[in-house]
Amino acid sequence: MQTTGYIESLVSAIIAPCEHLPTGSQSAGTPSFEELLVYTEASLAVWRFPQVRQYAQRLADHPGRLNEHYQCMVISLSARLALAAGDPQAALRGTATAIEQASSPALRALIHYQWAAMLEMIGNYPDALRAYTDSLKNLDSSNDVLAVLAQLGAARIEGALGDYATALHILNSQQDSSASASTHDVVRLLHIAHRAELLTASGQPDEALALLSSVRPAAVTPRTTYAVALIDLALLGAYYATQQWDIAGSFGEALAQRMEEEALPYLAARARYQYAQLFSDPGSPYYSPPLALEHLRRALSHLEHVPFCDLHAWIHLRLAQTYRAIKHDRKAFIHLEKFTDFHSSALSLRTAHAIKETEIELVTRQRDLEIADLRRQNHELQLQLSNALATVEEYKQRMEDQIAYLGVVAHDLKNPLAAIMMSASVLLERYGQKLTKDELEKHTSAIIRTAEWMKDLVTQLLDFTALSTGRLTLAIEPVHAALLFDTVIEAYRVRALAKSLTIHKHYHAADLYVLADSRRLQECLDNLLSNAIKYSPLGRQVHCSIEQHGEHLRFLVRDEGPGLSQQEQERLFREFTRARSAATGSEGGTGLGLSIVRRFVEAMHGSVGCTSAPGKGSTFFIELPMAPPPRGNQEHLHPSVQELMQSS
């Protein structure tokens, strides 16, 4: 058969596919190679992909595949199936080869059209529009049927891209040629169906109804089945757009059933999708999300064997919107992701290919830069690591020496302290009779103060050593807050009177307990009150408070001393740090007291802090978790406190 003959057969299968679908008796025999091509093209037009793959296998095994007139068509089919399978690069190569091998402009035009239709189906509109244009360039006459089909395709693409004016202009420019393109009315029906869809999409549904109302043939033949189905889909869309709900409902249900009975999967999916809109539109009297979901899922089921196409995307978007309306956010998100995936994959293949090459070049260059940067970073990190290890070793050695020194000093101070106390006792016994009462009291007080001060220093050094070496153990239990604070305050009243200081208590002896080691907490409060007296000028006041903060108790000691700057507060709780004391004439210290307080309190799962300003005194606080009385009910406690007691 001449080339022109089988081109016309293939074009006829595209225009009226239902007429060229094989019957059972036809497919059971041994069809010619040309017949297999026609069956394949007709099956592709109605999206029967399982049959298309079967025919493709038979074509691959058929001896006619070696005919030079057919080879380019086989390659074109293989390229389209590769595109449907998700391999655009192989599809591009195959299509280019098929066009190269085409023996005539008409054959090249057909291959361009086949490629354009496949690109349109998967939603690659920019490349599809170029392919339709290439098809028209290869045609000699604008009256050719293939030219009309290519112009219809270009108009559909412009409409899909939102340029309704250009799309309608294309249709208007070829209206006369479509009427003379075939002695039959199939091409005219296709033209009217696409024009009506564009009118509806551009906001002119009434004009679309007027156009469609008089063209639908009363009798439908296999030749007109496909075109009439498109007319009916355009009618359904116009009924919906004009809110003729009752007509749209009955017409849509009947159309969907008819497309399903005629085994036209794509058209059945479109009908179900448009019918589902009646139930997913909140403005419709038939609004029912469950029914909408049912019909949308049925629409998807018809596309089970179809490559992912634009209709898939819109169905997933409508499913996402419907699930969102009924608060099924997880399912809505899943379908929205599928809709987004489609639009991400609908880039122009040529553009995507160019982008990919650019990306590869950029990635290679970036990789080289990253490797050089990583080498530089690795060298810097090795230097930093070496310096850090040296610093750690130096710090470790210094700490070990310091801790050992402090331990030796603390233990060595015990003996002089004992000697001082013993000597004082002997001195008083030997010369006590010669001293006046006032002199005796003065010397005794001086000896006691010195001894107590040295005892405090020793205690601090021993505590610091125990904390630094990890040998400290705490006995955490419920401690009566007010009684413990009273004990500390009373111990310092005499010392406060010596500086004409007044200690005020701002709490009641309520049964409030904290989780703490009573001995260590007493040392901490002792340190805070001692500092308040030490740094307070003569004749001032010291305020002691207990406040409840949620599930915690806070012990506060406020003085009227010189106060602290922000810089002093930042380093206040560090080891070997002392506040300035020249203004009060107070004695010095080791600079360990507040650091020991901080570490004790943190070990008891509490916190310590200070608020101060120069010239406005200072307030130190210790905050610890509350506890019930030793034999009280613990059910009222905060869960974190109960857990803390159990872990202690």
C-alpha cells in the first residue's frame, strides 16, 4: 500500500477511533501490519493502554516491521510508549529518529501530531504546542484533515494555558476548512465540542449551550461515537457552569454510565469527574462530600492503566479539596502532594533537558569547590583539634594540681586551727586572772572570730575538693524551710549586731518543705547571709524571705550594700571570684563560697541567682522543688517533684 493510503487510515483512526477498534473476530485472526497499526492508533485515541501494549508486542514480532514505509511508525509508537512509561529521554530520541526516517512531509506531519497528542495527554503543554505547530509546517494544504486536527490540538493547548482569546481565534480561523475537510460530519462535531468547551472555560456557558443544542445527532454510529461523547461532555460542563443542577445531575449520571458500558476509560473518567463536581461544590443543592469522593475514586479507577495525565492531577486536586472540607487532613495532604508532583513533572521536556545539563555542570563545579573547601576545613579542624587536645591536657594538669593543692592546704589548716584554739585556751587559763573582764571578753571574741573564720575557709576548701573530685554525696529529703532558715538567721544575729545590722524575716513558720540535703542547704543559706552581713555597711538592714513559685520555694537574702555591676554578676558564681569589699572594710575570702553554693544547689535540682545594681544593694536567691511533710500525702505534688523524690 502507498504511504498516503496508510496515513489516511491512521488519521481516520484518530478522528473516529470507535469505528476502527477491532471486534473479537478481527483480533482473533492474523491482521496485516497496517491493520495492527490502525488498531493501535484507535486504542491509543480512547486510552485503552493494555490493548495498545498487546498490539505493540504483535507489531514487534510481525514480519512487516522490516518494511521501510512502516519502520518510522513503529519507532514513533515505541517512543510514545516510552513517554507513557516515564522515560522522556528515550521518547525524545525515538521521535527524532522516526521523523528522520519519514519518507514524506505528510508522514513527518503525522509523527509530529502523534507526538503532540501524547505530550498533551501527559500534560506537557509547551512541547505539545510546538509539536502541533511542527505538524502544521509539514503539511501542504490547510484543508487537510490532519491540519484541522493539529489546529484543534493547538487551540486546546492555548485554552489549557489560559489564553482563551488565542484559542478561539484559532478555531474561528479554521471553521470553514473543518467543514470541508471531510465529507462526514465528525470533524465538524469535534470542532464544535472544543469550541463549546473554550466558551464555557472563558465564562460564556450560555453561548456554549446555544452552540451545542442543535448539533448533536439523533443517531450515534461507531464513526461518530467519540465525537458525540465529546459533545456530551461539553454539554455537561455548560449545564454545570449555568447551575442547571437537575439537568446536569441526570445527564452526567447517564453519560458516565454510557462511557463505562462502551469501555472508553478516559471519557468515563472525565464524565465521572465532571459529575462529581455536582456533589463537591458547596453551592450545589446536591452538595455531598461522601458522594463526591465515591465518584472521584471511580474516575481514578478508570485511569488505572493510563499514564499519569492532566486529568489525574485535577482529580487528585478535587479529592484533596473534598477531604479537606470534611477535616480528613492527612488524606487531603496525600492527594495534594500527587497533584503537585504532576505539575512539577509537566515541564517542557526540552527545557527540562537543558536544565538538567546545566544542573550537571553546576553540580560538577560545585562538587569541585566543595571538595577543595572540605580539604581546607579538614586541615583547619586538624589544627583546631591538636590545639584543643593540648589545651585540654594543660587544663587537666592545672586542675589536678590545683585540686591537689587545695586538698593539702585544707588538711594542713586543720592543725594550725587546733593549735590556735588550744593556745588560746592555755593563755586564758594562765593569764586570765590578770586580765580585766572587758579585756578578757575582747580577746576571747577575737580568738573565736578568727577560729570561726578559719573554720569557714577550711570547710569551703574541703567542699570544693569534694565537688571537684566527685566524692560528694547528698541525702535529699523533705526539709522544713522556715525552721532551717530560722536556725541560720539566729546563728548570725550576734555577728549582725556587731555591725549594727538588723535582720528582718518576711515569712511565717508555715509547714512548707523543700527537697534538699539539710546540711548542705544550711551551708548555702549560711554563705548567703554571711556575705550579706560582710558586704553591708554599718547600721543597715538585711531582709530574709521565703516565697512560693509554683511547685518551688525560693529563699531570698537582700542586703543594702554597695551592689554589683552587670559584669560582676556574670562572673559572681565562678570559682575564685570575689565581690569588691573595700567599701565595707570586710575581711577577704577564698572566692569559692558562691561557686560552692551554685554547685550544691544544682546537685539538689535547684537554681541560684542574683539581682543587683550599683548603689542599690543585692538580692541572692536559692530555689528548690517543694516537698510534702515527711509523713504527708504526696498525691498533691506536681509529677516532676514526685519523680525527683523517687530518683533521689
